[in-house]
Amino acid sequence: MTLTLFLLTGFILCSFYPFTAISFFKHRLPKKKLDYIHVQQLINNRAVEYSKTDEKEADDVFQHDYDRTDYVLPVFFVTLFCGIGFYILFSGNDPIALSGIWMKDGVTAGSYYRLSLVSMGMAILGSYVWSIQYIARRLITADLAPSAYYSIGTRIIFATFVSLVLRHFIAYLPGETGERLAEQLPAIAFFTGIFPQRAMQYVQERLRIFNPPSGKSHDLPLEMIEGISLFCKVRLAEIGIENAQNLALANFREMILKTPFNPRMILDWIAQAKLYVIVKGGIVDLRKAGIRSIFCLIAAHSNGQTEILDELSKKTGTD
């Protein structure tokens, strides 16, 4: 790849983050302020046009949470790491983003160093592709705080080193399994950038010394809560909710204020988490019977469905 083409490609890809921050301040933040003023008017039972005082109050509130200077460091931070990743992938006459681990005539490169670069570069590319969807969603919902860029930056670093460890781990797997995974290394590294936790869990499960002791309790994953996608999970982690136990004890009002999610959706998630914490693995059997949250369980008790509840109690081992 020529130097001019590389610089152009790198500039276009890396400029995504600064442009989204600019777009947020130019278009989405003013709309968010108007929505805030309208909500305040509804709360105060005022139907008149908003005044300069309302606008000044909104400016003071948003200046605290959305100060322009707070975006400089995180945007630079994530842009820099993406730039490093794109340099690894696209620089030189034989960019590894296109050639991967193979050289001409189907002969392997035979370089441990090159394979490691492939893993790191593809993991960064996977994180970048994931971040495009993540930033776009938060831009649409006017929820693009500086913490979003910090989350992406730390995710890129985390995914890069996890992919490197995974690459070393795969290199010493015995038999056909190791050979097959080594051949698929670029694709595995790319998806490690999208799902770094799953890649780390894969290595951890196969290294017995890192398995938790039998007497230690296990986290209940948010994936078991209906309606929580990967993007929702990352957003909840920003306010300290990383598992179902945290969600079951979360402050409802705080979640409404600090996240863009619908209050009804938040209430449903908390109700599901409360039931999940009680029954744990038995949540699957309860859902098959139509009981998906703590509200459904209370309703079943109130309606006198004792036979169904007794049967579910035996299946799940829950009183």
C-alpha cells in the first residue's frame, strides 16, 4: 500500500471519533437541552414558551455533564490507539490486513512476530467496527458523554492484549485443534475485538489454575436478562452495573437519570434480575411456565396457582 493511500485511509478511519463528537455538540446536544426544558415545564405544570431563565438553567446543567474540554482527552486517546492499530494493519507494501498470516504461493510466513501483529491489529479492527455501532447508537439517543470514548479506548487496549495472549495460547495447543485455530487466527482476533470477555473466558476455562474455587460464588451474567443486548450491557457497566446482582439492587431513579433507557424497560430489567438472583439456574424453567420476573411470581401467588408453583419449586430447588 502506498504511503499516500495509507495516510488517506488512516485519516478517514480515525476521523470518525472527532467528527461524532463535533456532530453531538452541533446537533444532538441542543435538541437534548430542549427536551430537558420541556420535561422541566411538564414537571412544573407550565405550558408557556420557555424563557431565558429556563435556558440558563439548562445551560448550567449541561455545562457540568457535557463540557467540551472533557471530550478532548478521551477522543484523542481512542483516536491514537486506533491509529496505531491501522498502522499495523495497513502500513508497508504487504499490509497484514489484506495478506493475513499467508504469503505468496500459499507458504506460511513462519514468523511468530508477524502472527502476533496480525492478532493485535485484527483485534483493534474488531473493536473499531464495534465502536462505530456503539457511538452511532449513543449519538442517536443523545447520550454521548466523554465516558463513551474512554470505554472504547479501554476496550481496545483490553481486546488487544487478550488477543495477544490468545495467540500465544493457541500456538501451543496440541494436535489438530491448535492447527485449525492457528489457521483461523485473523478471524478469531477480529471477533476478540468485538467480544474480548468471551475470549478471556475461553482461555481462563482451559487453564485450571484460574478456575474459581468450588466454595466461591459465581456472578450471574446480564446476558440472562431479556432485553439486555451487548450495547446495553456496556452502557450499564459505565454506571457500575456489571452483573444481575448489581442490577437487582440498582437505584431505579438513578438509572433513569444516568442512562437513556425507557423507565418501563429499566423496571422490567430490575424485576427480572430480582427473580434471577433468587432462583439462579432455575430461571429457564420459570420462563417456560410464563414467570419471567418477580412481578409474575407475585401475580402467580396472588392468583392461587399453587400447583404450578409447587412443581416449579421442585424443578428449581427453590422454596
